[in-house]
Amino acid sequence: MIVKTKNYKLDKKVYIKVALTNILLKQGWIAALAALVICLGALWIFSIWWFIAAFIGLALYVVFWWVQFFGVTQLEQGKMLFEKFSYEISSQQILMKINPREGMPMKWDMIQSAKAGKDAFILMVNKAQMIYLPYKIFNTDNERKFVNSVLKTKGLIK
């Protein structure tokens, strides 16, 4: 079975939100551990400045990643992520089509992880690249269920 979707263009704000959430869920423990280590300095010499420094460090970590993802939306290399695509999804590959004659195939082994959210499938290619498939681009509910079953079969979601 091949699922053919409607055309969809990823919004830059949605991209930043999803990418930032993904990176914080995967690597947020690093910032939390660093903040905890800084707070432990209060055991050595108690001062409120240890906690302020930990908070500032956490804020800088989030701002660092936000700037990285915002930068992707501004660079010429990231322009492709925000073009209007239609997708043809099968159990072998995802075909991203700009128009009926031009497209780019993507094998399932290129996808690192996937998430079925409340309103979209999110397929992570790497930290900065993703395929965002909102449920509204599927023509029927059966097509969405098929994509979900393919993702489960490939071991990308549980």
C-alpha cells in the first residue's frame, strides 16, 4: 500500500518548537546534571549565587539550542525543510515530492526515531532535520493507521 498525502509546508515556529522539545527530552539531563553540580557548591560555601548561576546556566543551555534551531530556519541550507511537499509513504520508503515529477526518496533506515503525537507524526532524521506529518494531511483515517503500523513494524515507535 502507498499512502499519498496532501501538500504540506512545515511552519518555522512549529519546527523550532518540536526540535527544541526533542533535544531537551533527549539531552536535557546534561543541563540538569550540570545545574545540580553547580548547586552542590552551596555545600562548600553557602550562597544564593550558586543557585542563580545554576539557573542562568540552564537558561543559557535552552537559549543555545533555540538559537541553533532558529538559525536553521534562516540559512539557505535549511530552506529545503520548509518547502511545500506531498509525501508518498510505503513500507519501503518515504518519497518527498515537490511536484509530480520531482521528488526525493528517503529509506526508513535514515530515520533515527519517530513519535506519534496527538496531532502529528514526527520523524527525526537527525538533531536538526525532521519530517513533520500532521494528521490533517492524510486523506483517510486508514492511511494514518497504516503509517502508524509501518512505524511500529520498523521499530521506530512502540
